[in-house]
Amino acid sequence: MPVVIVATIVPIAEHREAVIAALRAAVGHVHDEPGCELYALHEAADRLVLIEKWESPEALAVHREGAALATLGGALRGKVTGAPDVVLLQAVPAGEVAKGQL
Amino acid sequence: MPVVIVATIVPIAEHREAVIAALRAAVGHVHDEPGCELYALHEAADRLVLIEKWESPEALAVHREGAALATLGGALRGKVTGAPDVVLLQAVPAGEVAKGQL
């Protein structure tokens, strides 16, 4: 069963551009990981948000132990206000398939 | 420019099923609104999360004043812990297009 994640990262203001650069660099590597269906970076004035979809909980578990996330964690150290807020979700199908699910 | 939204609704526990039913009913109507590219419902144990993509800020503005959202607001009254938490986002392109954006 696929897993959807919304992960919010709050940069320390002076490090915002470095945080974005580290996240953009990570995205390309994560896209190559098995079972990654979506790993899409977004920004608001005060935060960065990754919207993710993984093929299975097992694929997510491998991602969490993988090199891309470890490298990202190192790059973000000292540049963010704390650990990311990570929300795990399941799709609730409704309406049209094309617009009703990631 | 498209707008991505993550909207979080926290149901009062005893009304969770009614809240999900109201949201599922709304999704079909919202999919028919102009400029709706994605309006996808998700659940976690303690919350419901809509991940949305609108073609433009103008389309989002029309949605916000529309019948579907008004009906939903009425159906949720007294069944949720407060106003939804709505986060407006812009995509930050990175990596593969198919996996790097909604």
C-alpha cells in the first residue's frame, strides 16, 4: 500500500538559501531510490515542504536509512530550527482518479 | 502560476467518520471546479489532509468563494476542532519532472 508524506522543514532565516540548495540536491538522488513515486519540494515564506509518495512502507523504510537522507541531514545541520515535522498519510479515494490521488 | 495547498482538518474523534464522509462528498464537486488540478484527500489517525493544486491564484480564489466549500463548511461545523490549517505553497522544481512536482 502506498504511503504519502508531508514533511515540513523550517529553515533558520539566514540559512534559507542553503537549505533550499541542500534539498534540491537531495531530490534528484531520492528520485532514483526504489519505490519513490513522488518527492516534490515546495516553499512558503517560512518553510519548505516535501510532498512524497512511496510505493510501500518497505520502500519508505529503505529511503529513511539511505545515503541521500543521511547526506541531507548533514547538510541541514545547524541551518534548520529543529527536526522536520513528518506526517504519514494514507490516500482516501474520492472523485476522479486523476485529481483525487497523488 | 500554480498554487499547491496542504490543508489539515482535525476531526473531533466521535465525528471522524462524518467528517470523512463530508470531505469525500466535497471532493467530487471540487474536481469539477475550473482550474482544479488536484484535490486529494488523505487520512492519518488524528487528522485528514487535503493536498491540492490549483492552476492559478485566481482559480483558488473562485474555489474559496464557491458552493462546494460553503457546503463543506456547513457539514463540518461542530465536528472539527477548529478552522483548517491551510498552507499555501509554490513548487520548487528539482530532479525528474514526473517525480518532482504534483
